[in-house]
Amino acid sequence: MQRKYLLPLCSAPAVAFFAAFWLLPAAQLLALPAQEGMHTYWVVLTSGRYLQALLQTLLLSAIVTLATLILGAMVGIVMARYRVPAKRLLLSLMTLPLSFPGVIVGFFIILLGGRQGLLAQITQGLGLGRVTFAYGLLGLFLAYLYFSLPRAIATYTAAAESIDQNLEEAARSCGASRWAVARDVWIPELAPTSLSCGAIVFATSMGAFGTAFTLSSRYEVLPITIYNEFTNYANFTLAASLSISLGLLTWFTLWMARRLVRDPSVIA
């Protein structure tokens, strides 16, 4: 009799926590836009301002994801296949940005390309005025890349180390060039890693707030739009609608990546 009630008693705290801090808030979030009509759910597609913020967020996330995968794969393969002095120390230094919150990463970019940053001081000293890049698309791109690249390097390094080197040797013995080896061996073998890592980087970039809050004065992204509607204008229904749109996009990306990784035939 005691064993019969043991599992419900042990799972009750987890169920209560899940209901209180995820299920109920999520249900409220989904129901809020209905207070102003069903059209509120589609406001991100029908309003020019919010659609622009969404498209800018998608563009930034796609560019960051592509650059992260390319650079991460190149560095990861080199770290896995060549003898690099102080390899472990170098990997530790490369992954150090993972411990920094987004606000600090944004502050680093401001120190380089802000109005009082290093570049502005140099260009002013040369008589070119204060040149800045921190508060637009370039600043956000560099900050997101700085945060995402260490994760990709660590992932690609581990994946490249697990690839059978006999495949490369067999390809080279058949006269394959370096590009042919990369095309026929490296890219197919690293395709699952690229999909998984790319989905995580894309989802992280879509929902990044701390870095965007620090830098996005000239380039508005959707998380900042949600913050402004919720905090500055107390427009809870609109903020909920935009949050649903952002959540669905990131969820769909992660779902597609998991599906493609589980089905090798689709990747091929």
C-alpha cells in the first residue's frame, strides 16, 4: 500500500512546480491576446512595425548562425586534426565567453565600437570624427557571434575527433582532393552536428535579450519590442502575442532540427 502512493507523493512537488511556474503562465500567455480579439494573435504579420522587428530578428539570427557554423567548423576541425600547442588551454580560453552574461558581452562591444570606445578615439585622433558600430546591425552581429562561437567550436571539436580517419585516408588513396574530402567526408559526417548546433545558435539569437538591450538603439529586434510593449506601454496583450510568435518560431526551429537529426535519410 505504501509503494502504491510512493510515486505520486514523490512526483507531487515536481508537478506542482511545473503547473505553477510553466503551465499556468503559459496558459495565461496564450489567452491574453484574445481579450482584444483574435486579430491580436496575427499582429506581428499585419503591423508594419512589428513585422519589421521580426524580419530584422530573423535576418540577424540567420547571419549569426551561418557565420558561427562556418567559423566553428573550421576552428573545430583544426583543433581536432592538427597538433596545436597548449590545446586544452586554448580551448578553455575560446569557451570562456560562455560564462559571460549578455550585458557584459554588449559592454565589450561598446568598449570597442561605442561612442567612447577605442575605435571612436582612434578615428577622432585621425580627424575622421567618432566612428561607431556598436549600436546597429554590425554591433549586434559581433556580440551574438562572440557569444555563440565558443559553443560551436567546442561542439565541432568533439564531433571532428569522433570521425573515423580511415574515411579520409580511403578518399585520398582514391585521388580525392582536399575539397573533395571536405565535400564527401567532412560535410556529411558533420551534418548532424551542424543541424543541432545551428538550431541552438539560431534559437538563442532569436531570444537574446541582455545583449540586444545593451546595443539595439538603432536596430530593433523582437525581444526588445516585447520588452517595450510590456514595460514601457503596459500593453500586455500585444506583448503576449509577440511572445507567442517568437516562441513558435524558435520551437519550430528546434523541432525541425531534432527531426532532421533523427532521420539520416533526410540529411542525405
